[in-house]
Amino acid sequence: MSGSKGILEGLNKTSKEFKSTNSLEVKNLESEELKVKRSYTLKPSTVKKLQELKVFVYDDPNITFNEIVDEAICCLYDSKKEK
């Protein structure tokens, strides 16, 4: 049994291969390239709203929180700029 690899070894290998794929390149082929990373602290109620938006409002199951936040900021910006 010392020569056998456990079931988790295969999962770990697959996970590493998946992580090496740059999902941002695949996701943003038609949009502006994501280059800036920021970290923000949110209220738990805001995170809950974000999660509800992702599940109940968007039809695309693959939409990311980054995309939702980006869209929200752009809408707020446009709204404030028009005033």
C-alpha cells in the first residue's frame, strides 16, 4: 500500500492544474483587462446583498463578485455624474 496514492492526491493534482489556468484571461476576453487589485472591508449586510444579487438577480451562474461590484460602481458613477 505504500506505493498507492490516496484519493485526495488526484484531487490535489487536479486542483493545482485548475489554479494554474488564468480565469481572468478567459472571463475578460471582450472587456477591459483587470490589472488593479484592491482590498476593501464590507459590512456583513452588504456581503449578504452581494450574495443575493449573484444568486437571485443574475442569470449567469458563472458571474463573479468582481463583475457585480464593477457594474454597481459604474452605475453609481454614471448616476452621480448626471446630477
